[in-house]
Amino acid sequence: MNYEVDFLPVGEGSGDAIVIRYGDEESGYYLHVVDGGRTETAETIVNHINEFYPGYHINHMVLSHADDDHATGLLGVMEKMEVKELWMNRPWLYAAEILHHFHGNFTLQGLIDNIKEQHPYLVELERLAIQKGTVIHDVFQGARIGAFTVLAPTRDRYVNSIPDFAKTPDRYTTEAAGLRSFGLFRSLAEATKKLFENWDIETLADNAVTSASNESCVVQYAVLGVEGVLLTADVGPIGLAEAANCGAQLGLDRPKFVQVPHHGSRHNVTPSVLDAWLGPKQPQGTVVGTAFCSVGSNKEDYPRGQVTNAFMRRGFPIYCTRTKWISHSRGGGHPNAVAIAPEKFQAEVESL
């Protein structure tokens, strides 16, 4: 099987936009788009497909989670391209299952309307898909999306996390609360103190916490050719651990290509979850696989040094987008693609 995994630039700030082609001349090729960055990224995606994969329709379009920097660009792609199947989770569909968290402040329809009002781009994406005859799927652990298997989230964990999304009304129950305050704790933790690392000293924390929305991300795994490919979006340690457990049950090999979660944030990976996915630390200079990271053009401090170093120790050098698109391929590829250098090991890193 031939394949290309193309990570496209999303301009300033954060976001993901990934175009994957896989297949062969005999059986045909499939086009798989994951996330669309912000609104202006739609043009980047459409132009990339028209230039490098002319005449293709999109077999599968996947929205990893409902954050603006992953979702809004898909509207323009849906408008301009033929999309056979759309995979996205719509939180309002589960309003009846979470209504008890809001202490009678909402009727069922009132809660549905509130969630939809907070996610107008998802509502519009749903409308466009229905209008164009695109099949819409929920996307939970066990789903098969072409060559990819969804490893996370489980349906139960996704539904239980909805009351803690930033765009969901404040809950009254407390059994799953806590991730909403993540932003405050993160800002308090990000002091300017620096730490020092070498190959044998790792300071990445093993108690990282990210937002409920990030932990709801779709994690996908495929074997393309002979290589395992892992796409993580903005998922955090909970989702990565869940995905690793699912992968172990399915007997999946460790991937050779990995997306660095959440643009290289140190709040999304831990040493233990990296060991589970990438394997143990390697002798210096060892290369086991490849890692790609979507980084905004104005995010010079990403990926974080602790994350870059942690991936390198496990044999996965990180390559970043910033102002350019980058591609990982086997068999096919882009003949005129410009070679880029990986991120460098950082002896001085930010502290928690």
C-alpha cells in the first residue's frame, strides 16, 4: 500500500488540518481528511487536494473534537468538495443522558438548544452534510473509518465528559467535574522558572491534566503499508491511556508514525503514556519512528522542550508545520517536497 500523510499549515495560532491518501493503482486510492483548522484553512485544504490529488473526492472526513481550531475550516471543505462520509460527535444528541447534571435548570429541548447555540459551526456542518447527501456517523471506540480504527473515546466516557466542556452550561453535580478549572491551574503553573535536562534526566510530569474537550478527541490508528500510524489530535493522558489499552486488546503494534498531541503541549503527554505508545527510552541518536506536530506560525515556543525531548528519547524526532506543509509517505509521495529538519534536543526547558 502506498500512502501520504500531509500535515498542512493553519496560519497563526493552533489547529490541525491533515490530508491522508492511501491505496494502490490496482485497488484504488482513498482520501481521508482529519480536522480543518479555522475558517481560512478550508482554502488551504481544498487547494492542496486539487493540486496533489486532482479528481479525488473525500471518502472520509473526521472531526476529532468540537474546538474551533479543528472544526470551522471543515465547513468550507464540505461546501467545495464531495464528501462521502462525515465522522463527528454532536454533543446535543446526548442531552437526555446528561440532563440530570443541570438540576432542573433546563428542559430537554432547552438543553439541546443551548448546546447547539454554543456550537453553530457543528450545526452548520451537519446541515451541509445532510443537504449534500453525506452520511454522518458518530465516532467512538471500535468504529472503522476506512483503514483506520478508532481507539478512543468510548461512548460512555464521551457522554460523561460533555457537562465539563467549556461550551456546555455549568453543571450542578460534581462526580465528574474538575477539568473546567484546567485553564486556571495551567496559568498558575506556568511560571517562568526553567529546568535543565539531558538524555538521562526527564522532567516531564506524570500527572498532566488537560481539558475535557481535549480528552474527548478521536484517536485513530491504521496500518498503512507496514507502518502503524497514530493520529491523536488534542487528546490528553486519559484518552491516550484508553487508546493504548484498546490497542493492546486488539494486538496492535506500536506505531512508526505519531501525531504529537495538542501541538506539543506538556499538559497532554506523560512519561508513562509515552512509554506505552512509543516504547522505552533509547540510546541517544536512535531513531525508531517519526512524529509530526501541527504548530502555528507564531508559536515559537511549541512544541514544548520537555515534549520534544521525551519523544526524541524514545526514538521519535519531531517535525513541525509552522509556515509549511509537511508529508510522511511510503511508495507514493510528493517528488518536489522540501526536506525539513527535526526539532533539536533542548537542554533548558520550561518548568511546570
